[in-house]
Amino acid sequence: MVARMAGNPEKAPGTDEVDFGFRRVRAAEKAPLVRGVFDSVAARYDLMNDLMSGGLHRLWKRDLVGALSLRAGHRAVDVAGGTGDVAFRLHAALGRAGGGEVVVCDINPAMLTLGRDRALDRGIVAGMAWVVGDAEALPLPDRCADAYTIAFGIRNVTRIEAALAEARRVLRPGGRFACLEFSRFAVPALAPLYDAYSFGVVPWIGQRVTGDRAAYAYLVESIRRFPDQEAFARLIGAAGLGAVRWRNLSGGIVALHTAWRT
């Protein structure tokens, strides 16, 4: 679907408040709160992804990487990708294409430490860089990337528009944007079951596995507060990215949005 122009519904006009799950907080407070969530769950983050999705996140991430058409010599920037789950897939795809570079950028040092350790465990010492940085102000030069990915991270930023503008800034003309994010479930008959699982089971699993129920209550709430598929597509178009498309995965539990840097 082609995007239309729109603003970010997260921040109310004339206010300095944004959503943190179902709470309203001052904009300056959101990033530290989000960082605290991921500091708490970093060690079990990937395990929780498997448990919550029944392993489906692996298929979703496969589709994300498959949408990029990576070629030899390309540089891919993976934002909010600290533990490396998407980055390792990008690295493998570039290897099959003839080689390239993956830059992993995350605001959370604990997540990046886990990712670097996992890379070493896999014997990956070349073709991958790890950078601490904010999605809204990437520590990268203009037009330095052939692909930009962000998986399950953009709903956590304070200003979605700023993160999307940064995506456009770091992409070269013709560069590919791909975002994987939880979205609006599109099977009305099953919506009550999905809500019961989301609000009841997910926080319970989070408590049992990570000891932090509140972190996963925030996760579910942040999904509900994130723009739906079409509204998010409009935000991508408003940031200056072209040919915006999206498609539902697993009935709309997740949506894959793609675009080009014109």
C-alpha cells in the first residue's frame, strides 16, 4: 500500500508528553525508562522471543532480511538490534552474496555486550561493527548504508518521526528500509484470545523467565499504543521515504513495512 502523509499520534499536540505503554510520561523520561526495561531483561531477551512467539519470530526475521535484496559490498545498518539476532542473519545473507558489512546500533550497552559475545561465540570477527547510539540521532554519517533494518524497536523510541528521518538520512539513494514491528491483529474472531494471551500469559511468562512482569506488561501495552499498519506507513512516507509498502505476517500480529530512499 502506498503511504499518505500524517503526523505521529503518540505525542499530543502542544504537550511534552508521550506514551510509555499505557502511561503518559514526559518526553525526556521515556528513553531512560525504556533503557531500564531492556537492562532488566537483556540476559533472557532472545529466550523470551522464542517463548512468546512460539519460534515464529525466526520466520518473521527471515522475511525481513529477504526483503532487502542485499548484494556484495553492501552495508546494512541494524538499529535497536543489540543481541544480534537480525544482524547475524544480515551477515549471513551478505556472506552468501559475496561479503559486506553489518553495523549494529543500539542505545543499550547491555544488549550490545550480549550481541558481541554471541558473535565471538559464532566465530564472527569480521564484517560486523557494534555501536552504542540512539535511533533518533544515529552516530553514523549521511548516506552510508545500503539497507536499514529495525525489528521490534521503533515503538520504543520517543519520537518515531525522528527515528524515521534518521533512517532516511543514513541510507544512500536507492537504499532499502525495512521495519518489523508488532501491529494490529487482523482476525476479529480470534481477537479476544489474542488479548487474553497478550495481557495475561505474556507478563506471566516474563515474570517466570526474567523475574520482571512489569517489563512484559509494558511490551504488550506499547504494542497497543503503536500506530496501526496504515498509520505507520503514512509516517514512513512523511519522513521522505518512497514506495512505502506493508504486509501482514501471522494475521497481523506483526507487520513488515518496506520503503526506498529516493
